[in-house]
Amino acid sequence: MLKKMRRRTGIGLLSVIVAFSFGVNFAAADNDPASQPSWVNLTPDNSSPELLENPLKGFMPYTSVYDSAVKPAFPHSLEWFYIPLKEVMDGPNHYTFDTGLEPILNAIASRGHQAVFRFYLDYPDRSSGIPQFLLDGGLQVREETIAELGNVKVHSPDYDDPKLVAALTSFIHTFGEKYDGDPRIGFIETGLIGFWGEWHTWPNSDWMASPKTQNDVHKAFDDAFDITKLLTRYPDSNNVKQNIGFHDDSFAYETLGTESYYFYNRLKDYGATEVWKKEPIGGELRPAIQTSIWANPDGDQTAAEMDGSVLNNTSVDSPVDPNKVVQSFATSVETTHASWLNAHQLFLAAFPTSGDAYDRALAGSKKLGYELSVSAVKVPAASRDGSLPVSIRMRNTGVAPFYYNWDIELGAVTRKGALVRKWKAAGWKLSEVIPGESDRTMDYTIPNLALPGGDYTLVMRAVNPLAQGKPLKFANKEQDANLKNWLSLTDFKVSGSTMKWEVSTIDRNGVTYVPVRPFIEGMGGTVEWVQSERSFRLILNGKNVIVAADDKQVKPWGINSRMYVPLKWLTEWTGAKLDSERRVFTAPIQASYDDLVPLSDGTGQAAIPGMPLNLLAVSTTSQSVTLSWSAADTGTEAIQYEIYRNGVKIGSVKGTSYKDGGVKAGVIYVYTVKAIDVKGTASLPSRPLKIVPDASISYETESGKLKGAAVRSECPSCSGGYKAGYIGNNDGAVTFDVIVDKAGAYTLAMHYIAGELRSAEIGVNAAEPVPFRFKPSGGWDVVAVSRLAVSLKAGANTIRIFNTKGYTPDLDRITLTAGTAGISDNEQAEQPKEAPIVNIDPNGSDMKSLSLDNFDNNPVWPGTNDLGKWAGANSFVVDGGEIDNGALKLTYKGNGWLGSSVETDLIDYPYLMLRIKGASGGEQNGFMLKIGEVEKKFSEWTGDPITQEYKDIVIDLKAAGVSLTAPGQLQMSFWHGQTSAIWLDDIRFVGKK
């Protein structure tokens, strides 16, 4: 998925540069025809569980599953998310990808996964995704409540407005320029149009974009993306001619069958049943059957017959007809040739991690997409002239191709299991290996092995361009046999002591130059570019040298992104010689077999130390920065570390911390650290850390003492690149050890991230903890600051941030400044007050009531509440909850959602009464309550706690800011990592007679 060159013209350097050639003569082991190489079969084997995590295929969750402290157990390599367009576009031709999209992609990539996503303008029951500048410019938007979608509000724009169409096509062009070929992205769905970006506005088809607008958007995507694969919801007469695949958002439920609108019938209608051979098919397993289908994945039963609990899933975007036949999963996959499906519920705690249903779900995931194996290999038994012709036969026993042409590398492994050479097999294309077709033969000749005599194993891998991405595993018994993540092909022998290779030269001002990378790699060495230092490292036969781009002695020359060095200097350093025609180099093979240096991506026996990890600023003052880092767990052992500030070495230490006392306030400093091994070999520099000291004392949260569930995670918008999360909930906490010179009052500034109202308790030394409320920061990737006055003693102090009742915000860092002048009145007012307790008797003779639902199953739950409006729930242990002795029981394990439409004037009923109890008591901190547009934790609506016995809890809606004339829905969400159960016996609105 590497970015390919755009179609453009320009003036090249053909008059100067001779084309680089690998032409050589290939010789067999000897001249005896009987010894000519023959095909050797490899063993097919698809039983390895690691195939379940092969990249770019299988089931995937929403990326939000990683917001929970409990990480998903079901294997996967992809993550799915929606994103509103307004997050990345805030004006005509003005984009905010760095804050809107980058943090999500980086978080997914940090887990070794690749992303699938779509942008939207209108996501029912969410706020509008339309950029504000379009609304300000007069874009007409229909804001209505759609009964057929579960009484949810939509924000449907006039899709044919010329200004909107122009904005969308401009966005798509810029989106493609920036992200086409980005290795963090697996697939992109066109989105943007229709509800949820699904290219429909059902039941109001007249709201939909015109065919011309639809074609304009599809064409813009096709023009903008040459590498990254695209999918859209429905085929039409235009997009079937474009480089776009399709996704089925109701897989195994409306995929096969007689209805004209079913997915496969639409493909047939537009002649697109073979599109899968070039473009991907994906989608979403119908949410209502994501877990229950594994009771009988062969289908051919109605939803009710298959699993009664499926009837309880009435999520607004996927209601299920109990009389509708659920289709065979395997037949749906085999017919559509789908590569991946969103099946979020398989990744939640409620789905079992063992047993028949789990095993069937694993088999279902494995059936999706490609399954590649090498059936045979042909290689000479020995190489005498330094070259090695290699041929393989590859087959695909899956249902779909691998849609990207990732680089395929060949490697040489010694008897000790060390990878010592690797070569790119030019021309080998995975995308051409099609299921159902004959094995694909691929040929390549390694022009110069650059290996000393000895016995080797030839290995192969497909290189995931995402650093630390999931490796592609072949369905062979020989996978990982000699080297992790490499397929062993065959053994071969090398004899001889001289190597030959070709590299072009260039004359410049009387000096002959040679491109350094092909020269060194031709000798079996490696070249590493260190961007932060503008230098490159040459590594050859255990020797290494670093050359800066502006080196005054070597005098390198850069042109067209390629670095050249003087031929004289390079031949003196390597011992190579150039023939009289200035084309072919020869050099003795200096390394002995036993002294070959392993490559860093082989078995972990790297030739250089591993890069230092987790570089942090433990504390910062106006005069000093204290750094810490972690030792790498790969490479040669480090015996010391070198610290660099703005590219200049400032010190070395044996430990993993360093205090720089030579800084000034207000100056930007960029730090890196290198590990040094016993041979004096340096690692690559650590990830850079930017620090701007100021008058305050700063402590990064992630360098504090994290307790319990609190964890450190990457945060591109945070000061040190990291944050700490999952703090609180009576488990996680962070403690800072801080030192100040003088006792007195200080301003504690807490830099935090919160997409909603959060609170914490702040403890200083032995003093009573102080409660503190944090306003929303503006999003889960936006850093805000809140301040609190604290009293510190001279010398060592401890500051502890925690919450016994819920989660705190994620924390970036804290700073301390002498005095309290920086604290505003507004921040002082943020000190939380106890949630109110409403002291009225909802059952008194002076009260009247309006029942929302008394859960007497009349009308039947789920479906309709006592107001005659929609009501339902999903994702609980019993999916839609269960009626238990006249009450609704909701058992939750970190997930669950309940909704009940009100849509009734409550002016005469300004109080909400819930008759409720909990399994353990104290559940008020475990879920959110939303009424209309107001949403907060249940414990923040009322100070009346939930107990193990039923009680009537009353909430003053007017005082809480709820619109009594437009209350919308009552919703409860349980996506907060807690496990328990509550019973709802009665929900009603009450008021004075």
C-alpha cells in the first residue's frame, strides 16, 4: 500500500544517470541435466490459530471497544469507526486532519491493526456531522424525527446543493492526496451520503442525492484514490465501471434471497457479481444476529426459531423481523466473496471466549477473504556465481484475493537460525493470486547473494507496510518453521569467495559518484536514514559509519531523494573494485559464515541495540528537564545511553534517566536518546520528545505512579505524546512525587482530556482529598486545563488523583506554579456540589403521574412503551433485557443500551421517578442517563444512591436543564467497563396536581 507516483510529467535526469540494472548470467549447480532444479512441494496447513489474525480480513470491532478497560479477546486485524466530516473540515479548502483523524489512525496502528472507516454528514440520533461553514452558508437541512427508524432525529442536508457538492468533491480530492496508500488504512467506505453514510434516506427516498450527485461523489473518490481500496453501499450503472467495491450492511440477513433489494440481487442487476476479483466486498454482519447466528450458522431458520433472544435486539439501526429467515453464513460468504465484516458484538465481554458458538464464530471469521499458500518451490541446490534463480507456485484457497501488492521479500537464514540477507522479489504480486484459478507461478533471480560459502535456508514473507502491523501468514506447515513470520521454502548451498554486482555511476564536477543504497545493499549491507539527525548509517560486515547529509569530508550529494557519495571514498571503505567499463563492481566476500551479522528484523538477534522506548519528561522546570526512558527488549544489549538535545549530544549515562540542567524557559527543545552496546554500536534514535520549559514545574502523568486499572497510552495532542487513562472507578489512580523549594500556596494546573463532564478527587500529602469537576475539554483528543489551589511543604510532596465513584478525565500532565493568581473565578466555581436529592413523595395524593413504562409486559417489551412509542434495548447479557417479576432486569458487563421515546410535553410533569434496585447497591456510578439533550452519569442527576432494595428515586428535570417541551428520548448506556445488574420496576413522570 505504499504511495505510488501520481500521473504527472516532468524533466528527468536521463542524460546523466544510467539506468540501474541487475543483469547477470544465471548458472545451475552444474551442467548435468539431471541436476537441473525441480519443483519441490510444500505442505498445505491452515490449522494455525495465527491465521485468524491475518491482516485485512476477518471480523472486526468498532474501535470504541478499546475504550473499555477489558480488551477484546476475539482475534482481529482491523478496526472500524465512523467520523463526522466536521471533525476534519472547518472551512472551504481548510482541513483539520491532524486533530480529527490522525489520533484515531495512530491509536489503531499502535495496536498493530489497520482501519476501516467512513465519514458521515447525517448519523441518526447523533448531532449533525455537517461542517459549520456550510450551515452558515445557507445549506438547507431537514431536522426531523423518523418513526420508522425508532423515533430518532436526523439532520438530512440538501445533497444536491452546489456548494455542498463542491465542498464534498474538494474534500475527497484533499483526502486522497493526503491518505491514498497510507499503511494505517485498510479500506475506506465512501460514506458521506444518506443516513449513517449508507447512501439511502429510507423511508424518505426523495431526500436522497440525485444520480448526478451520487456519480460526482463516486467519481471524486475513484479519481482521488489509486492505491487504497474503496467500497460503497449500492452498485449502480456508473460505479460498477469504477475502481470501487461494495459493502453489505445487513450481511446474512438481507444478502441472498428473492427480494430485489437484497445485496447479491443488486450485484446481479448491475453485472457486478465478478467485481470481487479486483475490488473488495465487505460489510456488517446484521447486529441483531451477530452473536445468535453461531447457534446455527447454516441458517435457513427464522430469527425466532434460531435463537429467541435475537427478538430482544431492537437497536434503532437494525430492528429484526422474527419471522424472517436468517441466511447461511457460509453460503453468503462464498457467494459474495466477502473479505471482512464488522461484527462488534463478538468482541464484547458478553460473548463467550470458548465453546461451540465461539468456535463457530472463529471459523466464520477465518472463512472470510484470502487464504494464501505456496504449493511448490524451485531453486538450484547450489549457487556458484553469486546469483540464485527462485520460482514459486502460489495458490489462494480462500474466497477473495489479497487486494494489495505488498512487497515480497526473500531471505537467507543460517544453520543457527539467523536472518543474514534479504531481497525484494520484484514483480511478485499477491493480488494476482485468485481463488478458483490455477496456481500462480512467480519467478525472480537474486542477482548477488553476497554470502560466504555455506548452507542456508531460503525464506519468504509479505511485508506489511504498517510498522508493527499484523504479519501475513501463509497456510503452510513450513510457516515459521525456521524464523518467526517467515515461510521456509527450501535449503540451498553457496560456494565461491567473490561477488559481482552492477551500480550506475555519475560524474559531477570531475568527481565520480555512486548511489549509496544500491551499492551497500549489493554487498549485503544495509543503509539506515536517521531523519532527526539528517544522516545515514552504513552497516556492512559488522562495520558501520555515520555520514551526515552535510558532511564536509565525505561530501555526499542528494538528488531525487537518492543519496550519492564519491566512488573513491566508498571503495576505500568497502574494498570494492570497479571494472574498466565502470559498470560492474567486484569485491571479496570478507565475512566468514560463522561471523555473519543477523539483520534486525530476523530472530531478535539484531546487529545493533534496540531503540530506547517511552522517552518521557518526568519533570520540567524553567531551568531543567528530567528525562526517563525504557530499555528496548530487542537487539544487542545496551551498556549506556547517549542523550541528544536538538541533535547535539549533551551527555551519556548507564541508567535510564537523565537530568538536563542547561535549559531556559520559553525555548523549544527536542530530545532523543540512543542506546550504545559493548561494541560501541548505536541504536536508532528514540522517538523525539519536544519540551518547552516555563516558569512552572511540570510532571507528565504517564511518568507518575499508575495504580490499578490506570494505563498509559499514546496521545498525539499531549505534551509528551502520551496520556494516562482509566483513572478512577474505585480502582485506577495516579500519584506524583513532587519537590518544591519553598512551602506555601501553589497553583496545580491539570492538563486533561474529556469528551464529557468528569470529576476527580485530589489528595495532597495527608490532607483530606478535595473533589473537583472537569468540564468537557472539547473532545477525546483535545487537551484543556483546569486549576486548583494547593498547599505544599518545602521538599518532597505527593499529589494523588483518583475517583471512588467514576472515572476521572484522561490526564496529560500537571504543572505547579508558586502562588494562586492564575486561578480564575470560573475554575474555583468548578468545585462540584453534591448531586441533589429531591424530597417529594411521587405517590402522594397531591401528585399526578404519566407512565413511561411499568414493565408489566402490556404492551410487550421490547417494542412499545406505555406512551405508545418505541422502546427497546440491546447488548446486555440477555440482549434486550428480561422481564423478571414485573420488572425489567438489565444485566451488563461493560456494555448495554436502553432507549424509550418520550416525545410528549412534560410541562405538567417536571419530575422523573424511577423505581429501581441493584444487584449489589451503588450501581449509580455505572451507567449514564440521557433525557433529551442532557446526558450525565446517574449519580450526577441525583445524590440518592441505588440500593439492593427497590426505592423511588426522583429527579428534577427542569433544574437539570431538560427541555420539558421537547424531551426526545430517555436513554441509559452502560459502556463504562462495569459489571452488575439493575431492575427497573417503574419509570414515570410526575408533577403537582
